[in-house]
Amino acid sequence: PRLGRYLRDLIRKNNGSIDIWLCIETEEFDGKCPIITGVLPNKGDSKEEVVLVGHPFEQGAIDNASGCGLRLELARSLIHLFRQGKLPLPKRRIRLLFAFEVGGTEFYAWHYQDRGKKVVTVIELDSIGENHIKCRAPLGIRLTPLYSPSFLDGFAITLLQEFGFTKQKDFSGWQKLPSLKILQDIGTSDADRIAFLNRAPAIRFANANY
């Protein structure tokens, strides 16, 4: 936060822009691309899957420890409710997928094509849960691509509005809590869901700051 305030002050003092010069020392080396995945139980023999995806390998609390933490808590809560008999097992399996952003999920989708054929819905959780006012960004929902619309769009928007999210037409909406920014493109956005777009409807929840 201190560095952010310093940079904003510099920008204000220089009529809205500053020049930054960087010198980065780096190297290339062979490494590994770990992928962590698991499934929640379902009722019956269906192998169809709802995939909850989001990358863990960035060092930010928001991007994307928040999305990882939410998926783990969802899994813990669902398992608890299943065991208590308060919630029936779902018809389809729920898969949690943790991998490097884009590259890791694309490798997973390519390497496990047999699993990909069983995916019916993909929900990406990336950079969520921050205070909209402090971070100056409403919650963003990126809908399924224009070339492949789905009922999932309307369902997700309606569900959020049921919980009190107000739809905003522009980024000024972050002054109101909770607020929602709806985004849509042709499916080329840099996100984990793109690995599954040719297989199933895929939406993305993330802050609308970018």
C-alpha cells in the first residue's frame, strides 16, 4: 500500500503519467508444472463433472489465494453437509483443479482429454473477495463467449442479484457494495477457463479491475 500511494502521488505530480525504467536479471531453466486436482463424491454412476478452476501459483492474497481459499472452503462445507445428511450428494461430480494459470490448465485439458469429454460446466474463481471500495473494483463476472452462449450466464447473474449485488454499467460502481460488473468477449481473455471453452460453458468470477 505504501508503494502504491507513492506511485499515485508521482503520477498526480506529473500530469497523469510517469516513465519507469526496469533492469531485470533472469534465467531459463527446466522445471515442473504441478497440477493438483480432486473430486467430490456424487450420487450414482455419472462421470460428468462440474469443474471449479483457478490458479494457485501467484503470490498475491487476492490473485489468487482468494480463489483457491474459496474453493477449498466450498469443498469443506459441502463434504460436511453431505456427511451430516443435510445436503444430498449431487448428480454430477465436482472437480477442483489447481494449476499454473492458463498453461497449466491447458496442459491438463490436453493431457486428460478423456476427463475433458465429461466436463459439463466450468466456473473459474480468480481474484475475489476484496473490499470493492478499497480496491476500487466491483466483482466481475465474465460470461460465456459470444459464439457459445449458455443458460449459465443468466443463472449466475440472477443468483448474484438474489444476494444483493447491483449490476453496474461502468467501473464507477465500486462505490456501492456489493456491486457487479458484467463482462463478455469472444473467448480470448487470458484466463484458466479458456482451456475448456471448446468443451463446455465456462464463466469466470474475478475483480473487474482489469
